[in-house]
Amino acid sequence: MSQIASTPQPPYYAVIFSSHRHEGIEGYAETAARMVELAARQPGFLGVESVREDLGITVSYWSDLESIKQWKAQAEHREAQKMGMDKWYSTYKTRIALVERDYGR
């Protein structure tokens, strides 16, 4: 994903997922693409940005905390979370932040 997400005027929320992934894992890329596709259909989803080198960082943007809660509980997403914890990630951390201000060009 190489685009900067187009987000509305703040306030909105950012879910920041940082991870180190194991090498040579099957099904990861397909599942990651599927999660973006599913998230985009969720009420309150505003966009996503993702980069991966040694450290992977994905930031998804949401209109409110309830939308984030609903996304976390989505059945297919829950299965992907389990795969991540069990097989794909050696370490990970999720942070949720309120975006109060943004600017750019």
C-alpha cells in the first residue's frame, strides 16, 4: 500500500498496529489484503496506510471508538488475529489514538 489515506477533518481515531513477522509464512499476504477489503466495508472506516521492512506498521483510521470495537469483533478479522498471534508475528503491539489535528500537502 503506497498511498496516504484521505481522512476527514479531525477528530477521528487511528489504530496503529506494529509488528515483527516470522519469515516464510504462508497465507499472510492474501489475508492482509482480505482484511483491508473487509475493513473498507465496515461502518466508520476512513482509510489505511501500511509499510513493511523489518518492522511492519499499519495504521487504520476510524470515525469513532464503536467502529473500532465492531471491527475488532468481526468474525473473519478475529480469525486473522488468531493466526497472527499463533503463527505470523513474533511480536506485535496495537495502539489506539485520537487524532486531534492533521496537516499536509
